Amino acid sequence: MSRKYKITVACAALILLFSAFFFFYQKQQEKQTEPVSVTGFKLNTMIKITVYDKINTELLEHAMALCDTYESLFSRTLSTSEIYKLNHGTLPEKNGFFEVSPETAELVRKGLYYAELSEGAFDLSLAPVSSLWDFTSEEKVIPEPDALKNALPLVDYKNITVEGNAIHFEKEGMGLDLGAIAKGYIADKIKEFLVSKGVKSGIINLGGNVLCIGSQPDGTPFKIGIQKPFSDRGETSITINVSDKSVVSSGIYERYFKKDGILYHHILNPKTGMPYANDLVSVTILSDQSVDGDALSTSCFALGAEKGMALVESLENTEAVFITENGEFLYSSGFPVSDK
Ligand code: AMP
Ligand code: MG
């Protein structure tokens, strides 16, 4: 074999080797960008957690288990939860203060902040009233006027004190309902966990409460659909492009029942104990932290279009779209225009 021939064969072998290496490398990359998801029914809703870049089902299962951990703290209805025990006076007590976990104390502080910001339209002390309603059963229960009359004086966030990890209620019979804020908080905690494990691309969806981790693996933003009111889950009205943001909606179509032609939904006026009656069907908040988006979507719905939009405009890094009963879309001034 001539020297020239040997060199040619060696070069061809090298090229082949490189091509094979490149082919397998590309295949591996493709595999890495295939998303993995876990789904389940938790927190009384459908949960889906997806990661695009770190294929590790154990990680996702741990993320899912965090839902149970937090549900065992924040649930108003689970008889073993911390909030249930707090509401029923069965937590350890010292001088009228009930000892709670640091997480519950942190979330209650957040709730108090938004109660103040919304001037009580959002009120986390709603439990005595919200426990009279049931939007999930077939029975369509409208609370008796007397029951509401007795419960209403117990609802006022100003009668809650938090000191360290201890909570005091000014009146006996008071209780907390963290339903308007807990999912956002839990989504933030799941994101914190996944990011700490190296995830750079993912979506946490807690029953429509959506939190993105980074953007899509190719660097383009995620496309998040905003639920079309009164349509099947998944049917969207508009789609927005978001990276690393939270998208949370509150609406009358989420939990409601109709009785004698009247629609009763789950966002309640703490002053009357009845569902808020304004011309809104939903409010969607775009924010960095999901706990803020969750609190604000409920708060802005409660405040109505005018005051709610004014509140959004006063906040940094916060945008909103309100959908009215007659199908109008009201956008905040910095809402990503190209996505409308
Ligand atoms: P969301 O879907 O985040 O708007 O939360 C609605 C849930 O928050 C309800 O199911 C109640 O548990 C609770 N809630 C209802 N009305 C209010 C209110 N005015 N302030 C605070 N929480 C509320
Ligand atoms: Mg909310």
C-alpha cells in the first residue's frame, strides 16, 4: 500500500468517525429537548409539571410530592392540615397565639399584604363565610341568610396578628382561607426546587396557575394560552409569549353553580358573603412570582375593572388582561402588545 493511499484511508476513517460522533451527539441533544411531564390531581385541581432540559423523573416526582407537603399545611378542608387545625382551635396555643410552620406564617403575611393593598376586597380571613358555600357538590347550596349574618362579623383581616410563627385571632370563630393565594406560593416553591436542581426550562401548571422556568430549550419564549371562559380546559382565548414568568387567572367560570338562572361563583365579597357581582368574567395577571399573580388575580377581580386595572398599573413588572361579560379584553399599558 502506498503512503498516499494509507493517508487517504486514514482521513476517510477519521471523517467517518467524526460524522458518527456528530450524528450521535445530535441525537442525544434531540433527546434532551424532548419534554418529560408528570400529571396528577392534587390541591383539588389538575397538576402538570413539565421539564424540557433535565430528564429526571425522580426530580419531577419530588416536585409533585411538594404539592402534598403544602396541601397538608394550607388546605382549609383537609382535617389534618395546619390551617384546618388553626381554624378549629386545635393547634398548640400560648397567650392566644397559635404556633404555625414558618411557611404558613410567611403565606399569611403575604395574604395580609394583599388584603391591605386591596383595601379588604381580598381577605384571607374569609373562612367562616367560604365554609358556608360548596361549589364542588351537586347540591348547589346557597347559605342561609342567618348563617351568613353570623359569619360576616368574623371576617376582617385587620383582626389577624402574626408574630414570628404565631397567629392570633381577635375574635373567637375566625379562620383563614388561603385558597386565593396558596397555589401561586406552591408553584414558586416548586420552581425554586427545580431550579436548585439545575432545571433551566420547564412549566409548572397547577390547575391553570402557570409558572414558567426560563424559556423553551431553543431560547424562544413559551406560548401560554389564556383559558377561554366557560369553555373546556385547554381551549384558549389568546396566547401570550412568556419567559420565566407567572400567568395566573381568576374567573367566575372556575368554580360555580347555577340555581334558578343565577350564576353563583367562588370569588366572594367579604362584606356581603355573596359572589362579587361586576361585569368581569376573568382577570389574568402576568408577574414574576406566582404568589403575587395569584393574590392579584383574585384581588383585581374583586376590585372590578376600574380599580383593579389602576392597581395593576401602580405595580412594577405586573401586567394584566381583564375579560368582561360582553367579551371585551382590557389590557394593562405594558401588556406584551405583539401577543394581543
Ligand atoms: P382564585 O381562584 O385564586 O381567585 O381563588 C379563589 C378562592 O379564594 C376561593 O375558592 C376561596 O377559597 C378564596 N376566596 C374567595 N373570595 C375571596 C376573597 N374575596 N378574598 C380572598 N380569598 C377569597
Ligand atoms: Mg388567586
